[in-house]
Amino acid sequence: MRSERELVLATRPFASEQRWRSWWCLWSTLGLFVALLLLAAGDWNWPLRLACSTIAGLTLVRLFTIFHDHQHGTILRGSALAKFVMSAIGLLCLTPPSVWKRSHNHHHKHNSRDFNPNIGSFPLMTVEGYANASFAERVGYRISRHPLTLVFGYLTIFAGRMCLFPLFSNPRRHFDSVLAIICHCMVAGLIVYYFRDWDSLLLGWILPCMIGMGFGSYLFFAQHNFPGVRLTTHDEWSYVNSALHSSSYLCTGPVMSWFTGNIGYHHVHHLNAKIPFYRLPEAMAAIEELQSPPTISLSLRDIAACLRLKLWDPDADRLVSWSQR
């Protein structure tokens, strides 16, 4: 078995992009997303418009993953055009770059360290901490981990936590939150202006955003809140151990792997965030230590198992449900 340092070094050969492939992934995904939005907003067969709207929502997840990789400096680094396009994608997805980069970098540096990662992740209380919390703190905590908060992630996570909350807390630092809200609403306004009906707005913008951001919110949750996850105290924490044991591998078929931009290989991504999303499967296949991760799927059973987890029980060394506390 490799040491932690040796394991990180083993991932470095995969931490280089294929420039042409990065551009292809960006333009093909962006082009498909726009085409699906236009088809969904058009005046034709309603069931097919609904299908296009649903696929557009899933494509939005892939588009966000590409933006996410660029924010890590993993792909298309140094390109002014890529920076402009990615910033626009972040604004349209209600993910202001100033908010996302700060919170997500903090998340990578502190993944599973202690038991209350409020920055860049979902709040997590211990059983004792919840028992000693005030009524208002309990209500807020229950809301933050309620399944409906994920389902309506478009409003709760992206519009709320990613835009409005940072804007109110520090308007100067997060002024791009205003730009995100304006750009997002401008797209909605343009759809209504050109297509002249509310069905077009619903199918051509609102529903894709609800699907994409709701699914994305669940992915954020399940990547670090799953049966068997390991959390450690500050003194026991290590970067490699948190990547391998506190980040899940979401096992999907090739179609969902494409839509999610391989973000299911989350343990590999946390071990080395400089590996482009399209090389994560390659890295996992080549490095033996990465081939036995904590695994979840998109089955209803696994989704329910993740969503039941509410509190960390240090005595049992696991996440527990409300009834198990």
C-alpha cells in the first residue's frame, strides 16, 4: 500500500488536461443545453417539449460540472475566453464565482474535519449539539437537511444560499450575486418576450433549472452524507483519509455519468481536484487504492438511505436518523 504522499503523487499523471477535449466538452455541452432550451420553449408537441426540458435540466448539471472544474483551475486555465464564458455560466446558474470559489475551496480543505462544516457544505450537528441547541437553531437545522430543501434547491440552495445570503452578509465582496440574479432573470424575460407565453418560460427555463439545481443539490448532499461515511476530529484529520473515506463514489451507468460530468467519482476528485472530470474514471481504474470506495447509487433505496441521515453520533462513529439519536 502506498503512503498518503505516494498516493497523491500517483494521481499527478492524470492531473493534466487535453486542451482540445476541454473545449469540446464546453462547447458541445453549452450548445446542446441552449438547443434543448429553445426546443422546450418552442410552440410544438407538448410531451416532446417536456422531454427536452427534462434533458436540459440534466445537461445543466454537466454544464455546472465543467464550470466547477474551471473554478478549480483544472481546465482551460489562462484563457480569457474561457474565463468569460465560465463566469457567464456561473451567473446564469445562480452560482456567483466569488461565492462558489471561496466556499468550495474551504470545503476541499476541510472536508469531514470536525462536525459542523457550514461553509461549502451542509450543516451537520452532533447528537449532543442538537440536544443542546435552541429551538430556533433546531428548526433551522431541520430545514437545512430536509429533503424538500434539496428538491427545491433552485430556490433554497442556489437562489438563497449561493446568492441572497452572501449578498446580504457582504454586499461589497459578493456583488456578483446581484449580477447572477439579474442575468438569470434576464434569460427568463427574453424567453417570455420572444415566445409570448408562460408555457415557454416554464418549460424553457424554470423546469430545467428546478431539475438541474434540485438534482445538483442532492449530489452535493449525498457526496458527503451517506451510510458508512467517516468523520474525524481536527487532530485526527488528514486530507487523503477524508478524500477516501468521507467522499462517496456514485455508481451510475454511462448516460448519467455523462450528465453528471463524472462528479460521482468524488473520492478521486477530492484526492486531486486538478484531475479533469473526463479523466477521473481513468485515474480510478489505474490506481488500486481508489477502487474500493464507499459506494452509493441513484436507486430509490440508496437515495432514501442518504436522506435519512441527520446527525453525527460520535459514540457510534456514524451518521444517524432522527429516530436513532
